[in-house]
Amino acid sequence: MKSPVDIAGKVSNVSSSDDRDQMPSMAGTIAYAAPTLASCFLYAPLWVVLPAVYAKYFGLPLTNVAAVVLFARIFDGITDTTIGYLADRHRAAGGSRKPWVIGGGIVMVVSCYFLFAPLGTVTTSYYLVWSLVFFLGFTMMEIPHLAWGTELTMCYNQRAKVFNIRYIFWGTGSALFYALPLLPIYDTNEYTPGMLKDAAVIGGLAMLVLLSWMYLFAPVGNTLKLDKKDSTKQFIRSIVDNKALLVFLAGYSCIGLSSGMFFGAIYIYLDGYLGAGSWLAIGFFGGGIVGVACLPLWQKIIERTSKITTWAIGIFLYSATLGGLVFISPGDAGWLIAVIIGSSQIGLNCQNAAAAATLGDIIDYGKLKFRQDRSSIYFAANNLVVKLTVGMGSGAALAIAGWYGFDPTQTTHSATAIFGLQLSLLYLPLLLGVFAITFILLIPITKRRHEIIRRRLAVRMVGNDSPSIQS
């Protein structure tokens, strides 16, 4: 199997072309990224808020709610790869990513209204069906949209900027949803069915407006003149023989397991052990806002170093916060806990943007080596890895804490129980973070190598003005 160096060729003194010639206009990039604000606004409550609302206000047993969440996660993973394959085939046939994004967004709008504001008697089947419809729409929108971002530019630094802008909108959407209960029009800071109904209306209207903006002003992007013939063997080979992709997924698997364990046990740790559960929302909200504000800083670091280095720095920051929590004891200042929790979100925000842009470079390598566009498939594979590892990590964290005898209903805990909780929340996730950084630094698509890949692909690119790829 040839390495990226073999494919690109040994070229010395390669100079980058003018980045400004490789970047769509800022207005076009913003139009591309804007719908993710509405997408994340509607997606944010699916895993944390909505299950609790269906159990508390609609009387569904927790076991039934858990079964729906589990089945929806499995369904979501299956549809990721299916939608990814179909979207890539449509693109290879001369189509655009825009219809997938618009169609998925409309499905999300319709389904979230029935999901957030149930009509009639609420049953487990009702919750399940509309959850599946919602996740189908989300996948139809998210996977092609990520792939589309890689097609806006092949320039190393400018691609990072595209995904930074995308995650600014994504993070803003999440922060706006979590800030909703803080509005003075509500009598409580808790999430209620009435509040979720308002969220469905707000998010739905925003989605329709932003999708219209995207359709009218976002550039279609470039596509590759590909081999017309494809086969199952070639499809499998483009995944298993892509060393850079496999190393990337190995690193992301470690991150998924680590963050899954962290998110699975953090509330129990704060509320059941530190007695500071009320600071969780402040930490996540504040960290989300600061994380979005820091994305331009990460872009500057990428330009001075590389995406891989910046990504590793983000995971190091996240891992360092885990180490910081080890020194926090019950009774310590709540604001300090919120700062540490918020810092973890800043690091994870960095890795979201840098990792997506890195995967875009790996997609370029795949296009050059295998002469097929697997953009959506590669993003779908990454999403599948994330969903599986986050779920496994969350379950493992709770299981480990339980094995060591930690009981969140008790006010006092043995040293063994506390160690078990810290093992699941801090020590093992910290170790996985170190493994993740190791894999990240082994990704072979450096800035110089990507420049060589980009130059070789440029001769086979079809520009935005080609009528065969217009929406």
C-alpha cells in the first residue's frame, strides 16, 4: 500500500499558491454555514433534554425512553453510511449537495414540531417514530453538508477557515437553545413542553430562512472528474487501504470513548460527589460561548502551525481539565468547577473544527489515490465511530462507577467508591486523551503533502461554473 508520500511524489521547494484564489467569498461561505445554526438549535435537546421531558411530563417509563434513545442511535448510525453513499453517487452523477441539505432540513422542521410538541396521547411508539424521522432528516442534512464544505476550497488554510465558520454557527445554535430558559418570558429555568414547542417554532422558522439564504448565495463548490466505473471491491479498498483515514478514525475513537465517559459521569460527579450540580449548566453554557469565540484563535494557530498540531492542542486542553478536576474536593468554589468544565468545552470545540478540516484533506488524498469521491462516506464513517464510541464510553463510565459501589443517592461515599467514579470520569478518559493525541500526530497528511495532493487534483477539478453541477 502506497503512503501519501508515494502518491504525492517527492517534491521539494513546493510553494503554496495564493490562498485568496482558493477561497469562496466570505458571503458565500457564511451562506453555506448558516443553516447549521438552526440544525444544532433543533438537535441540541435530542439526547439530554427531550428524554427527561418525555419521562417527566408525558409519563413514559425510563426504561422505554432508554430503549428509544438506544434504537434511535443505532438507526442513526445505519442511515449515516447509507445517506453518505447515496449522496456521493448523486454528486458523482453531476448533482449538487444542496438538494440533500434542503430536503434534510425540511424533514427536521416537520418532525421536530411533532417531537417537541406532541399531539394527542403520547406513547413510546409515538416518541420512537418521530425520533427516527428526525434523525433521518438530520443525517440527510448533516453528512452532505460536511462533504460540501470540503468542496468549497482545496486550500489547506482556507478549508480550515470554512469549517471554523461552520462551527461558529453550530456552536451558536447550541448556545442559543441552552439559553432559552433564561429568557424573562418564562417562569422557570427548567425545560418544559411549552418551552420545547416554542423552540420547534423558532428553530423551524430559522431553518427555512437560512436554507433559503444558502440556496440563493452559497457556491456549489468544485467536483472531481472521476472514473465512471465503480465497484464494491473498489469501495471497500478506498476505506481499508486509506492509511490516513484509518489513523484518523483510531484517534477519533479514543476521543469518542473519552468524551463519552466524561459526559456520562460528569453530572453524577458534580451532583453526587462534589455537591455542585447547579454549576454544570453554567460551565457548559459559558464554555460553549467562549469556545465559539476562540475559533478564530484556533484558525490563527492552524495557519502558523498545522491542523494536526492545533487539533492535538485542543485535545491536550480537554485532557488537562480532566487532570484539574482531580484536585477539586467537595466544598470548593463552584465558579472554579464551572471554569474547569467550560475549559473542557473550549478544547473539544477546537477539535471539532480542526478534525473536520483534517478529514477534508484526507478526502482529497482518497480522491487522488482511488479516483472516486467518498466525501460523504468518509464523514459518515467518522460519525458512526463517534456515535458508537460515545455510547460505549457513556455506558462504561456508569458501569465502572457502579462496580466500585458508587451510589449517587447517598451523601457519603467510601474511598473505593470515589476512586471508581474518578476512574470512570478522570483517569481512563485522560489516558484515552493521550492515546488520541498520539494517533493525531501520526496522521500523515501534512500541510506540505496536502499542497502536492492539491496541485495534482487541480487538473481534474470541475469549477463552479460547470452546468453539470449547478443546483
